[in-house]
Amino acid sequence: MKYKEEYPGTKQECLGFLSEAFTKLLKNQLTVNGEAVVIPDDKEVEYKIKYDDDAFEGSLSMKITWMNAEAEVEEEEEEEEE
């Protein structure tokens, strides 16, 4: 499932929101649209930070990803080997 929240505001409001969100994440108390955010302890995570800035707009993105299940491609390869 995908959950998303968006907020307009000033730089100060944004940084305050991020500070609060990271504090909650570290305490396992972060929610998005009422859904608890859980980063698994037993999985390898990949984390990225991306910054874009041009004449039209700028953006900063931070992303954490992990795999919850093995890819189906691996299962198909195993079946072919048998």
C-alpha cells in the first residue's frame, strides 16, 4: 500500500516538520495517513538523497527502500533449473 501526505508552508515550517518526523521515526512512532511506519530490522535497506535545482524549480528527496519479498524472477529461474 502507498500512503502520502503533502503540506504547503514556509522553509521554517518544513524544517520543523522534518525534525519532528525524524524524531518520531527514530522512536518508532511515525505514521503516514494513520499507518505506522515500520522499517524492518532484519532486512538490508537502501537509502538515497537527491537534490535538483534549475531555473524552473528545485527539489530535495530522501528515500529509504527495502525488499519485503523475493522477486518472482528468482522463483522462475529455480523452476527452470529443475
